[in-house]
Amino acid sequence: MRIGILGCGAIGSEIARAASTMDGVDGVWLYDVDPDAVALLSDLDGATPCADPERLVDAVELVIECANKGVVQTHVRDALAAGKKAMVLTVGALADDALRAELTELARANGTKLYLPSGAVMGVDGLKAAGEATLKSVTLVTTKPNAGLDRSVDQWTLLFNGPAREAVQRFPKNINVAATLSMSGLGFDDTWVQVAVDPLAQRNSHKVIVEGDFGRARIEVENLPSPTNPRTSHLASLSAIALLRRILSPVEIGA
């Protein structure tokens, strides 16, 4: 499979390096608005720099977005319209109901797939399974150190307490997991989110609390930050790499 990566920052670079070593990958096409970011990956086997995103979309079979909502609205849309598979890491963009519906319909109409990695949380498969019965509540509690939220506080501070739709709008670069959980369970308006900053925290923490007909679950993850971006958990890139491996594998595990 020919893989294209739109956005070669911290996460995109990690995915590109992993993809270049995977069985079943027939080359990795790379684009970033900063040509230097692409140049840093020139040592990868099978790497092909692209001068523009349109050329990348034309060349590959799977487009992986690691950039921003604007790229989801344009080049991911173009990929699905052309019958290409697409993976979106800026999952918060899909809090836009109209955009989500359009991308879903494009994938359906063109016989392709839109993939969303689980991101910096665990338990998404279990949440999806629980949703086959009745879910009563889904709550996400996210705590990050000052660097993770661009804050400078001297004590634990609750920054937000409300529905996931608003959380995604308030913290577009920090709370993609809220969007993933929303689409896996109760939706953006009925998934509850708390965001806090803790100057003593050494890790990004996510607690997911789910109640429903299945029972009650509490999943807690303490993530180390990405080595190159303190605002992002390392697990976020690892989940995208694992999803890519799942796409390529003849065997699928999980709900």
C-alpha cells in the first residue's frame, strides 16, 4: 500500500518512520507546508517528498492527516472523493456535524474508509462494545502539566467542565480524545469533559469513566509526553501506528 502523510511534525514524523519499515508499505509520500520538516525524513527508505498535497493524494492509496482541521476539510475530503482511504488524527475537526456527515457519505459513496485512531486513551474498543446496549454516561477527565496546556499556574486548576463539543472548540490541539470518545459512545453533546492543569504533574493523564447496561468501567492512562512535543502524548502517535498496522494486517483484533 502506498502511504501519504500530510503534516510532518512530531506525530507525522513518528508515523512516517514506522510506516517505512512495515511489511505491505510500498513507499511513503510526504508533504508539509515547511519543506524543512520533509527534508528531515529524507533518509527513510521509500520516502518521496511532494511539492503539493494534491500530488500526494493522487499518488497514494491511504492519506494520513497529521496537520489541522483545514486539511481535513480539503485534502481528506478530496482523498475520499477519489476513492482513497484516509486516516484523520485531528479528530476534533469531526465535531463539525456537517463535515463529519459529508466525509462519512463520501466514504460510503466511493467504497472507501475513514479511519480514526484511538489517540491518547485506552478502552475505545470496550466503549464501542458497551454502546451496543445502553450507555448512561461517559466522562473524560484530562489533567496535563503546565507545558501541555501552555499555562503557568502554581496549583491544580480546573480549566473546563462541560460537554465534549465545547471542549473540542476550547482546546483544539489538546483534547482530540474527547472527540474520539464522543463518536464511540454518546455523541458530542452527551459526553462530559473536565480539563485541568497541574503544575506538579509529570505526565498527561486521562481518566475515562463509563456507565451503562454492561456495568461500570474506569480506565486511567498516565501518558508520557511526546519526546518532541510536550502538548501531545506519545500514545497518540503510537495509536496511529498501530491502526496503520491493523489496516495492513490480514487479521483484525478488537471490537
